[in-house]
Amino acid sequence: MHFIFAWSLLSFLIPRIKGLPYSSMNDLYDTNYEYEFGDFQSREEVLVTKTPKFLSQPLELVVNAGHTISLPCLVDQLEGFVLLWRKDERIISVGDQIVDKFESRIQLKKVKNGNTLVIGLADHSDEAEYVCSVSAYRKTEIRHNVRIRVEPVITTSPQEPLTLPEGSSATLSCQLLSGSPIPSLKWRKCDGKHLSHGELEISKDVIKFESVTRDDGGCYVCEADNGFAEEPVTSKAILIVEYPPSVHIQKTEDSTEVLTITCSVES
């Protein structure tokens, strides 16, 4: 008796619901469900909820500042349902409408059975978790995580050429002013020659010389790289080492009558 009453009540209400996501009553009910109580067998109309399934996959994006963020939200069937976008816990769109009309950087590109959230001129404030959910009885949502990559800005010290006598101590430093994620820093010689310790490069922000030699003099470059561009950001420092002249005399006997003496001065 309860089953007959429930069926009658649902039959009265369902045709009056607007935006029904099913084309007919057969889509809502499965009439092939059977159950038994001892020798008694009965057939019942069973309500079947067809929750949309996501076709889009969750994304972990790293987007350069100033570029465009595109986040897809596609399902297998959307008729009768509404998509809602949230940035962290703040609602930014419902259906095809952007909540904040003054946010011109955010747009929705509508496609069949979904949309794509597009954010132009990305900046650090856009780094967040973006959630697209479907207005279904069962919780149905997809999450995208966005990180904004900011180009590194560095400066080297000293900014003017550093001139020291041979045997003095010296320090070259590379300071990170901005950049996200934090870039790696390394030093190398501008001409590609080995450093005083024998390496081609040192992955540090500071180079220290306890006692500089004439071979330590030259141009040094600091590189900062976080993947923002194909080439790292660079800044240079100049080390000038002063030392007294060194004289080298070389004597060669070309023959019994000719003697060649060569004098070379290095300074």
C-alpha cells in the first residue's frame, strides 16, 4: 500500500519540475528491479539518479605571469544541470554567468556539455585551487590547482668592478629580489673558464675568495632559473686583481754565432 501511494505522489510531482534532466519517465525509473519476501514477489518502480560524469581530468598547472589560464569542465551530459565554479571557497561563476561583473580578466567559454574557465593576464593572486561542480544530488566536482610562475629578478654585488691587490679576500654575492617558485642560483665565469676551485660553476648565491690570484680576475655571471623562460636571468660582476709585473727571460742559442734572448713582462 505504501509503494502505491509513493508512486502516485511522485507521478504527480515529477512532471511539474522544471529543468528535468531526463527526456522521459523511463529515464528516471528502472522497472526491472525485483525483490522477494518468502513466496511473495513484487515489482517496484525505483528512482535512478543519473549523475553527470566528468570527461575533463584534474590539472596541476604552472602558468607564467602575464599568460592565460584555461581550465576545462566537461561532462558526458549536462541537460538540466548547472555548472558552478569556485576559486578556493569563493564562487566566481554560476551557469554561464560570472558573479563579479567588474572582473574583466575572467571569462567562460561555453561548449557542448560544459565550459572552460579562462583567466587572462595571470598574476600571483590567481594562484589557487579552482573547483567546478555540478548541481546534482550527489557531490560531483573536479579540482584544478594553479601555480603562477614569476620571472626572477636578481642583483649582484658589488655592482661596480671590484679592484683588489693580489692576496686579498673577496666576496661576490647574488641576491634574489623576486621570483616564484624560488629559482636556483649559480655562478660561473663569463668566458666559460674554470673557477678557482676547478669547477665550471658553483650552485651558491655567494663566491668567497680567501686570497685572490691573478687567475681569479675577470667577469663573473650569476644565473637564476625557475623555468620561466628558456634562458636563465643573469647579472654580472667584475673582479680586477692587481699584481706586480713578472719578468721572464728566455735564452736560446740558434748557432755558434747567434744568441737570442727573449724578455717577456706579465702585468
